[in-house]
Amino acid sequence: MRAPRGLSRLLLAARGWGRLGAMARYSTEQRGRPNSPDYRLYFKNADGKYISPFHDIPLLAASKEVLYNMIVEVPRWTNAKMEIATEEPLNPIKQDIKKGKLRYVANIFPHKGYIWNYGALPQTWEDPNHTDTITGCCGDNDPIDVCEIGSKVRSSGEIVQVKVLGVLALVDEGETDWKIIAISVDDPEAHKIHDIDDVKKHKPGYLEATVDWFRLYKVPDDKPENHFAFNGEFKDKDFAAEIIKSTHEHWKALLHKKADGGTINCTNVLVSGSPFCCSEEDARSIVQSAPVHVNGDSVSPEVDFWYFCPK
């Protein structure tokens, strides 16, 4: 399979990172109490070094075809809004907090929690100071989001190699929030799903459910429905590849002080030439300063309630 337009240099770079991308296996370390505000999930590489999943895991996996590394934040069918802590050193995964409470997405009938494995592509950034020419809105200040549509329920903190299939342009509270549609390369159906039209063919109804989910997911919190560019039409993998490339360029500018990242924490261990690079000892100190891991709190049964959205 040929690399989509605009990705040739990125693919060569990924092959240059082959030792990290192809051979490394990442692991995670829990700190704090699960289901509480102090819970954190830190990342290590194959050498046992603490790293930032946001900055130190390559965007592209070393492969003959174009595959991306996806960081799983939220497993399918779960409700806890787990996310990369972009404003903390080494960017562990934590649970989002709104109005002083841990955030859980509502179950909007007929769905249960997230309807895909949800996460992000490392080394990407939707710049809040950049107005997207397509949506007319600025970025949401996060790595670009991924909906992985494979059959396996993944784990939070898992790194999955995915094929990108297309993209949905969500406008969430006035911010551009691209949603990449992808499938794990090891999924049983990956050999027959190569583009967004294949999703329509082999997983009928999934894309329509995805639009409905993103349109309505904040309504239970008394917020208005979200909107989409292109009237909610999914764009193909080549279009998605260009969006990813753009967000990767924004990330590179961020990590080399060529863009204003505001409160984004750029501490990393492996990004060559970055002024934010820290030592292995400093990274270890960051993790060890977090609370030790203890047994988790129970989750309120309210998390399992149905929400019926008026038609």
C-alpha cells in the first residue's frame, strides 16, 4: 500500500525510529487510587524509562504500510472520561474532572458508554491559536482523537497500531475537534477494511451511530447538541492523513518553542533537540512524587443509568 499524499517524509522518519517503534513494547504504572482525582497512569518504554505518551511515543509505527500508534484512553463500553493529562509533567492518563466531580459520559439510549475504543495519536496537537480553514474554528488544545472500531475491547494505556480509515470534523463548543476513524491492524476484519467506504459496507450503522453519539453526548449535561463540518459527512483516509500531518507539524512547533503552548506541559525524555527534554532521573522523580497505588473506590451506580434523548 502506498503512503497517502503528504506522508512520505513522516514514514521515512518512522522507519528511522524503527528500533523504538517496531521493537519496543510499552508498559504502564498506576499511581494513586483508581476512580479518584489523584489516579494517574504513567508510561514506560522497553528500556524501563518513564516517558511521556503524548511526546515520546512516535506518531508512526515502523512498518511497510502506513500504521499509526494509538494511545487508548477509554476502553469501549466504559464511561469514565480518561484522558492524557496534557498540563502535567510526562502527561499520564487521568480521569477528567468537571465542576469538582469525576467525569463520566452518559449512556444515551441505546448505547453504553463509549461505542469504540477511544484515544489519541501521539505527537499531534490541535493548536488553539490556529484557525482551521475547513471548520473556521481553532483547535481544541489536545492531541488528535481516535475512534478505534475493532472487535476487541482494549485497556486504558494500551498502545495499538492502527490503520486510519477516515475522519469526522466535529465542532465542539466552538472548537475544531477532529475524530479519526481507525481499526487495529491485528483485528480479524482489518484485512478487508481499508477506507471509510469499507466501514459502511462491513459495519453498517456504525458511522451513523458515531455521528449521533458525538452530536448528543453533552446533552445530558444541559449543553446544546454538537455540530459538524461537511454536514456530518466522513472524509476518506487520504483527507484524514493530511489532517494528521498538519497536527503533527503543530506538535513539532510546540516541542521546539515555535508555538505558544500556554499551559501544555512539554516535558519529554526522547524528543531530539527539544528544549523541554528532561533526564531519566528527573522523569523517575516525577513519577515517584505521585501518590502510591492503592485499591480503588467504588463507582456510583448512577454511571449505569440510561439517558433517553428526545427526538
